[in-house]
Amino acid sequence: MSSHDSSPALLVTGAGRNVGAALVDAFLDDERPVIGQYRTHTDAVDRLAERGARMLAGDFSSEAGIFDFIERLEAPDPALCGIIHNASAFTPTAAEPHDAARQFQDFFAVHMLAPYLITRSLRHRLHGPSGAPADIIHITDIYSDNPSPAHDIYCATKAGLQNLALSFARSLAPAVKVNVIQPGPIHFPTGYSEADSQAVLKTTPLGRPGGAAAIVQAVRSILANDFMTGAVIAVDGGRRLGQGGAE
């Protein structure tokens, strides 16, 4: 890790790309120790490791993979000040029931089982600075509240992740505060057409994608506020107001 590795670290899951990588970059800019989990090795993983992050591979698609990650994470006996559950899987729901069943198991493991087991296993390691609460942040989706029929498995498991956060906000208080960020159109997935992108932005009052910086700003705000727990914060440019229903 970095030269600051004697201080409690922030754990960011899904740190190999997009928002997760941006969060690790931001914490390194703030000279905070960071542990980043990734499933697929990317150029960002190497770059973040070179900057001083401790980057750990972890496959959250199975119980065995989740526990293997936790065991390797705990091997150096790390102290943690926060966990950001950002790892995510996103594809439309498969048409064939057997394929959908496998997809459901995978999404459940990534969005719900991994955050649950990681939090339960590592909660004794969470300590905030100078007696303040430690932090857990669940990154869900605005579609947790307004689900898309075409992505019903994704939406349902993200809603489960959101509900877990509210449960943890009660059970882990006052030592840990737990909050939710619901991203909206932060960036468009690979394969999104220009027409599809414009259709989303037309129903987004601020009229543009937010970019990863919008989530970084929201995370920093939550970390700085020691009297916020159980909050669900939409970072969506107003998208939830403009959509008559999810796609």
C-alpha cells in the first residue's frame, strides 16, 4: 500500500474500472490508504497499484470466491475506516429461464451476498478517525426504486443491496454509519447507441451524464458528515423525476 498504510484503509469493491477506479484515484489524491477489489484485470488496476493502492483480485460470483477474497484481504490484518460496496454486474435479463436462473444467482452473489458477507466478516475491523463512526456506502441505482422490466434481475438485486444498507444502518450504529448512493446516468454502457443515450438525457433534467466525478463528490460528502446514516441519495441529474418508467 502507500506510505500512509499505518492508517485505516478504505476498501472499494469493483475498483478495476469506471466509478470504482475513480474512487480509488480520489482517495489516493487525498493521501488515504486504499484497498481495491477487482474481478477482471485492467490497465487501471496496474496504474492504481503503481500509485500505491493495494489491489486484490476477487471473484464475487460464488460464495467460495467471496470467502477466498475475505481471507486474502485479512491476511495482513488490515484496519479499515470504511467500505464502499461498488462491485456490480449489469446485463439485460436473459430470455431463456435456465439462463435467467444462472444470471439471478450471479447478480445475487455480486450485489447482495458479497456485500453482506464482507460487512459481516470485516465489521470488527472498522474504526472511524478520532472516535467518529466508520463508514459503509452501498452504490445501488435509481432503478432500485423504479425498476426496468428488461433488467428486472439487476434491479431486484440492487434493491436488495439498498435494503441491506438500511438494515446495517440500524444494526451497526453507532460505531458505523451506513448510507446509499443511487447513481443515475453517470456514463453509458458499451454498446449504447447515440439515440439511446439522447433518449435518456431528454428525460434527465440536468441534460447530461454526471461522470464518475459526481459519485466521488457524493462519497466525499458522506464521509465528511458524521451525523448521516440510513440516507438514500440519488445522484442522477434529476433522472428519477423525468422518467415515466424505466426502459
